[in-house]
Amino acid sequence: MRMLLRGAAALAAVVTVASLTSGAAAQPRTERAAGTIQSSAAAQIPPGVTAGVAVFDRQAGTFTEQVNDSAQFRSASVVKLLLTLDFLWNRGPDYVIPAADRARLEPMLRGSDDDAADHYWSTYGGSAIIKRMLDRPEVGLRDTAAPPAGYAGFWGYTAMSARDTVAVYRYILEKAPAPVRTFIMDNLRRSTRCSATDHFDQHFGIAGSFDRPWAVKQGWSGKYAKGTCGSQATPSAAPAESGAAPGVAAVDLTRPALHTTGTVGADDRTIVAVLTLHPDGTSYGKAYTDIGRLTRSLTVPGGVRPAGTWFGTWGELVNVRRGPSTGDERITRLPAGVEVLVGCQKRGEVVSVPPYTNDWWAYLPQYGGFISNIYISSPDNRLPNVPECA
């Protein structure tokens, strides 16, 4: 159902405005040592990717990045912010969220649970939710639209833009009643790496580009392979996604979508919205890598980059383990071909994948575990410019 319900749509006329000059993900890219970012080059959009970007510095009261920021994308799970706001609207400062609703809303915000979104969409009027939010001037939506004709039941086909996403966060942070703001933002700060419904690794984009504090609400939709996040996740074929309704051309409902939205820095200083569409057939790992590169290229005041070096990986279902041994506990499996941040490396169990043999293991600080260097795209067993783990 997520493949059908989740989604973001970009105007067909939107085009890629910039591209990375680096080649494949196999090329390591060293990030600046941990510290506050002072400046960044203009948004670097990978080849073939359509993007809408808006970055707003709340302290300065200005945008630092705006690229196609009014373009409509199918929102995917980002619309869950609107579902939550609509449910909590006018409940009063003393309103206590019932236990049953808390049990739905918290997984929906933290782990992007789809069953919860189905419940609120069907119970509170579906597209009428979007109309109510559009009619609330304090939110300030300009580009948001209900799902197109023929898809009224598909909450993920709600159209949103990057600038409207920023407006939603500004409302939550600056105008919403304090209990609403606290409830939503505290849950977004507790975003789980593995999504609740389909086991996708959702710590891409903002969550992979900056050290905490951050708060995120991510979105993804398309014909991706099944998610493999978590120690128990088992991959299987993903259901095909329906095509666009006849006559609907303004919003792309078919290309794989991946969105990262939220806040970065102390006191939620900067709001970041990056909405992306990828060429048909793009793997989840490739889309994950591309949105990560784009997000890391942005000017994000108050953001702190994690220390380490980015490398591409190869292989299917590469295990991340607690220690440098195949006997150590498996934490998760990487999306195929994803780019990872390596903090250090150490010798461990010899791993053989003919014709290669390697006893070096890379520590991935963002996962808290190791992968064999044999699966990292580098010509040498020992990774260049990566220190040995203490």
C-alpha cells in the first residue's frame, strides 16, 4: 500500500538545474571535519534528478537556497505532517491526546507508519483534510493540492512544494500552540532509522548529512526493491505502482520519489526541504546516495557535518555488524550500492569474495557498526585517508 499511497509529484516542466561534477558513488569524498558549516556552494543536483529545494534560516529570516521551490511533487509521507496538524487543530491547550491516537501518531511521525495515515485519512475526510489546511491562512500553503481525480483515497498523492513544506514547519515552530509544537517536533527528533511499515532505511538526506540536533519527516514512493532495514528484515519483491490517471499531467505520479524534510541545528535554526524525483529504474541505494549528495551541498546555517569520508559500496544486502566479524550481530543491511560515511577502519575476520580477499573492516558511525572493506568501492584493501580505529 505504501507504493500506492506514498508519493510526491513534480511538474513535468521542471528540469535539473545543476549536476554533480564527481562521477559514480565509488569516488570517495572527504567531508569537512566536524564543525559548524559556514558556507556552501549552490545546490548540486545529480544528473537525471528533478529537485525542488528550499532552505530557510529562521535566525536570519531568509532563504539560503531556493531551487524550483514552488514546483509540485507528490508528497509521499511528508503529508503526514498535515494529517497530524489537522487532527490536533483547535483541540485546546489542555487537550490530552487519547492513548489510541498517541499510539498511531507517534509511529506515523517517527517511523512513517502507513496504517496510521490510512486511519486519519479515511476517518477525517480524506481530501477534505487538505482543503481545510489550504483554508487556514496561518499555515500559508500556496502550492499544495489534494490527490488528483481518480486517486482521492491516496493520501501520498497530495501535491506539495518545497516552499510549502517550509511554511508547514514555520507554522509548527512559530505559530502552533506549544503542546502541538512540542508533540510534533519531539517525535520528529526521535525518527527511527527503519520505517515502521516497509523496513526502508529512512535516515537519508538531512539525517545522514548533519549531526544532531535535527528533526526529520521523510518521504519515499516508487518501484523500489523492498526495504531491508533492521536485523530481521527480509527482502521481497515490491508491488508495482499504479500509473497516473488519464489526463493528469501536472504532477508526476510514477517516477521514484525520495524526500527529506525537517530542521537542523540548535533551536531548530534552519528548515530544510529537499523533494526529488529519479529516473525510472533507479535503485533505492542510488536515490539515497543522490539525495544525500544534494543535501550535503546546501548552505544550512547551524548545521554540523559528521566527520569521516564518504565511499560508495557494491553488493546486495551487505550486512552491517556490531564488530569486524561475520559472527557478530547483524544490525541492518545496506540499500544496494548506497554511499556510506566511514569514520575509521580496523583489521578483523578475513572475508573472501573471489577473486577478492580482505581482512580490513570499515566502521560506519551513523549505523554504529562495521562492514567488510571488500564491499567498499576502493582499489586497496585499506581505505586511503581513513584512520585506524582506536
